[in-house]
Amino acid sequence: MINVNAQTHGGVLVLRPESEYLDVSNAPGFREQVKAYLPGHAQVALDMSHVQFVDSAALGAFLSCVRDANQRGVTLKLFALTPPVRATIQLVRLHRVLHVLTDLPEVLLSFGSATPQAAGAAPAGAR
């Protein structure tokens, strides 16, 4: 079973799988845990910073979570993809279906949940 850590940042529920891999052995549990968090949240982001490997079962879990989120009126985004995970998602062209962002400040800004300063960006003119 995979552990999924949950925290709220500026009204956005951030879920982080605490595993270096998402594959056929733990993708079903990951999918069910993410889906269990969806009710009651309009904005959810998956922090993939700990995950170094995904297989087709994990990719299917991502799609299933996005489909379930869409049906519930929840916006689901992924961020902090490690290079191997990003490469896999791009290889199968899922970046065209999944909303993938770079980091938490970008996620918060995309949801309109933070000012640029609160999200960690430099204030205008402070370069």
C-alpha cells in the first residue's frame, strides 16, 4: 500500500505519494486514495517530487483520477515531475491530457490561490 500525504496550501489540496515508484503493485491503491480526497475539494494538485518511476498502470491511474475529478467538478493538476516521470508522460503524450506544472508556486498561481509574492515569485520590478 502506498502512503499519500495531504496538505492544504492556499485553498489547494496537495497530495504527495510517498513512494519512489508508481507501478502495477501500488497504482490501484494510489488511485483510490486520490479519489477518496476529491469530494469537498475544488482544486487538487499531485506533487510528484518523490516519484522516480511510473509504468502503464500509474499512467492509467492518473487518467482515471483526472476523469473522476472532472466528473466531480474538481480541477486536478500534477507538478514537480522528476525527469524520468516527465519523460514517460511526454513519450506517451499524456502531457496533452494532464495539466502538468513545474512547482507549487506555479500551481497556486494557476489556481489563483496566491499572489506572486505569496507563491514565491519575485515582486514586479525586484529583479
